[in-house]
Amino acid sequence: MSHATPIDLRSDTVTRPTAAMRQAMANAEVGDDVLDGDPTTQQLEALVAERLGKEKALFFPSGSMANQAAIWVHTRPGTELLCDADAHIYRWEIAAAAGLCGVQCHPVQGQGALFTVDDLRGHLRAPSIHAPEPSLVCLENTHNGAGGAVTSLADMQAMQQLAATHGLPVHLDGARLWNAATALQLPISALAACADTVMVSFSKGLGAPVGACLAGPAEFITKAHRARKRFGGGMRQSGILTAGALFALQHHYDRLAEDHASATYLAQVVDGAGGARVVMPHTNIVMIDLPTRRAAQVVTRARELGVRISEWHPGRVRAVTHLNAPAGVVATAAALIRQALEEVLAS
Ligand SMILES: *Cc1c(COP(=O)(O)O)cnc(C)c1O
């Protein structure tokens, strides 16, 4: 079986805006957000602040810029931030913390797939004239590198408390915090309360084309606004974009559980194929560990069969469920991924 247009499960960022979302974007009321404000952007920022239980939120063109603006404001050059060794901030933002903020990342290798309070405790040293001075703890939930794994509310609270005893603020990279809240059946504000500042993305599972918000105390967001300007992130008629994000929040948040169910289904179908082992997903990301380092061949064969997945590393491939792949489509994709694994791993 082959598809003219392959089913694209490389990421939840591949979603296209729906017709209704495009309509909302086309009809957006706009202003000049750099000059004196854009009404639709202000509406989104107010809604996100309210949902997250923070004083203020600020719209950014990307999650990476929002994370870096947060690091910029929280830290000083020559200090270090602690994050887990697989954190997006450490591994996938081209050393921006070092390059832009002059901050060293101190990666904490967890004992398990997810970084815990015990892992963090072991890396918080007593102040010393010889040791780098820590200035920030960064958490990530759901965790991208750990296959969309969810950190529990209790673990988040424990890490926040530990950071506080060392006088350190916490920034939460919550690109997929929506998924974590859905999986835990909690209001997103409960998770956001475990950090001083939170980044959430609209262009992952929520399916908007562009954007993220950084939320936190009003005074912090005023400084983050300056950082956004400095990083070149001021946007004029940004209401065109924030209308898509607003639409996504209003119409696509409640359906994330469907993506999680599809991912679980896919994991069950694929597990064991050709000796591959699936990490059972908490949310919408399925990591498939191969018995041999043949990820590139599996990706190529799956593509020929009509499904796009991605190589995470030579021994692991990744499939992500999303808005544009309803359950029936994921079922088709699951069978094709299984076939690709069996063929490649048998040969
Ligand atoms: C995607 C992602 C980001 C960055 O978001 P961009 O909008 O792509 O810059 C940050 N953190 C995590 C965990 C992500 O998955």
C-alpha cells in the first residue's frame, strides 16, 4: 500500500492550520504590537496568563526565543543553569544560553528517563570560590527527549522546593505542558505553579502555525519584553498569528487526549516488530528502540510505504501523533511502520 501524500508523523509541528483557523486568522483585528499594542495579541496574552495562573504573558515567535528570553532575564553572564542532560534548552537551542546569555548549562544526567529531585539534589553544590554559581533551574514537561514523558505534580513541586532552598528560580520549558496537564487530568495552572516562569507553545500539539508565550510575574515580563525586542522578536500586526493561537487554545486543547490514545494504540501495534521495543507513551510521542542501528533505513522504508517518521538517533526512531492524523489514519500508519520495521530488521 502506498500513499500519494504520505502520512506525516515526524512531529506535531507539521500540522497545517485548519480552514476554520485560517478564517479566524484572516478576520483577526490587528494593531501595531511594537508601537502600541495589537488587540488580538493582548487577548491571547491575557487568556494565557489566566489559564497558567500567572500575572502576565508575552507572545513570542518561537518557543526557543521565549526560553532564551527567560534565561536572559533570570541569569547573569558567568553563572550556570541546571537542566537535565536531554533538555531542549541544552541540546536543541544551538548553545544559545552560552552564546546569547553568557550562561553555562550544567546538564544533570538522571538515573532514569526523567530527571528527578534526587538527581537535581546531587548536582547542587555548596557555594564555593571554585565552583560556578548557579542562577536558574530549568524543567521540561512533557519531556521531548524522554518521549513525551510526563513529570508528576509531586515531582515538580519537590524540584521547585529544592530550588527555592538554594535561592534559585525555576523556569519551565512547557512547550507541551498542555499535553502534560491533559495526561495528568489537572488544570494547567497546577503545573505552571511549580515554576516562576513558564513557556508554552501553540505550534506543537495545539496546531497553530506559529508562536509561544512566556508567562510569569508582571515585573519579569516587562524585562522579558526588552529581551524579546533585543532578540529581534518584536512583531507588528501579530494578531494574524495570535488569532491562530487563540483558535488553537479554544478548539484544539480539549482534543489532545485523542492524540494520546492514538499514540498508545500505535505503540501497541508496533511493539515487538522485528525485535523493536517501544517506550510506552505517556502522551503523543512514540519512541521506538531498534535492536540494531538502522534508524535511517527504517525511516526510508516507512517513507516508501507512505509514512514519514523521524530518526531520533541511529538506534531510535520517533513517531508523533497530532491534529492532522485522526485515529483511522494513525491505524493505517501503525500497520505500515510495523511492516517497515519487520522488513528492515529482518534483512
Ligand atoms: C519545540 C520545543 C521547543 C522550541 O520551540 P520552537 O517554537 O520550535 O522554538 C522548546 N522546548 C521543547 C521541549 C520543545 O519541544
